[in-house]
Amino acid sequence: MSNSAESPVQSVDRAVTILELLARRGEAGVTEIAVELGVHKSTAFRLVAALELRGLVEQPGERGKYRLGLGLVRLAGAATVRLDLSQQSRPVCERLALEVAETINVAILDGDAAVNIDQVLGPSALTTHNWVGQRTPLHATSSGKVLLAHLPGTALEQRLTLELPRFTPRTVTDPAQLRGQLDAARVDGFACTVEELEPGLNAVAAPVYAHNGQVVAAVSASGPSFRLSETRLADVAVAVRAAAEEISARLGHIRVG
């Protein structure tokens, strides 16, 4: 059995092997796990203890056996929501792109940024810029403002204490001004940006709700300012909000009021 110091990559690989072992067998003790990994029992115990601390494995009784924990259900649920989101939003976004003739994106919150997970180009798109997978600032994008607006109060206030970088002369960097925009977004059901991330780029976004009422994404329409003007943003917002509500309904959200 190996007695050498393991690298972080080895630790991750062995932890995943433990999860796969428990998935196959249902449950296993530290000795069995150590044999499977080819390591000393102390190493196996340390790995299992780390997984148990995260809720990924658990000991159901006093026999020293471990099984998969409920923490995996939480992770699986998050993955399922993301898969459902992509599947359910795609046809709606394709129709929206045709309706407003602009680029449509679906974005989710990822730490301190909004990440686009799907994109549909409208027939009037001037470029084929792919935003999928890109991290964009929350305070300077319409999707980001929607996601910020629906954070719990404490989490939102913590974000507003951080520096708000300026990307263009029109980027909102004053926390009080941004807070006012977020308040309006919650009331209006959408948020806009006017040349705040890039000069000449405007956008409008609306929230997507999961079955439990939690905002899990934002759907946005973006385009050049000469076409998606400040005046037109209000009209496009109606279509974007309707699309977001349809996606939410597809995810099981029941609108109240």
C-alpha cells in the first residue's frame, strides 16, 4: 500500500473513487475502501472524513459502514435544474430571437459573475460573438442586475460593499444608484443596461424562476444601441419578460398574482 504523500489531484481522484465505490456497493467500511484505493486505512479514513464533513457520505449506523450522503442529492438537484433550464429555455429563446430580432442569452449566477449557458442569435445579429461560457460582471449587464436584484438581502449588501469596476463612461459604479436600479428591477420584472459593458451595446433581461420560486437564471436580449435603442428597450422588455415567464412555467413555477 502507498505510504507516500499524495498530491491534491490524487486526493480528488481517490475521493471520487470512494463515491463510485459506494454507488456500486451501497455501503463500505474504511478497510474495504482502503483496499480498493490501495492506501493505508489512515489515508482512507481521512478522505472519508472529508467527504462526510461535506455531507457527501454518511454513516447510517454504528457498524462503521459508509454510504452516499444527502449532499449528493443537493448537487444532483443543481445539475438537474441546469439541464432542465437549458432544455426548457431553448425553444422559447429561439422564438424570442425571431420576435425581437436580437441576440438572446440565458445566464446563471456563478460566484461574483453572470455566466451565459445558452445563446440564440437573432436574424439581425451583426456579429457571431459567442457569449456562452463567458463570465460577465453583475453590475454592468442586464442579466447580472436581475440576478443581483433577487439575491437575499444580506448577500446583496455584501456585493454592494465591493468595488464596482468601470467598463465604459456609462457603467454604474455608485452603490446607491445601483441599489435603486435593482429595486426597480424587482418591481418592473426586468433590468436594462445602456452601453454599460461595451460602448454601443444595450440589453434587457428578466428573471427565470424555478418551481420553488427561486430565481435560477436570467434571459436577456442584447443588440447594438442604434437598433436596440433606449426607447425600444421598453418594448423589447415586454417580450423578454413574457419569455422568462414561459421558461419559468416550463420549470414548474406557478405565477401568483
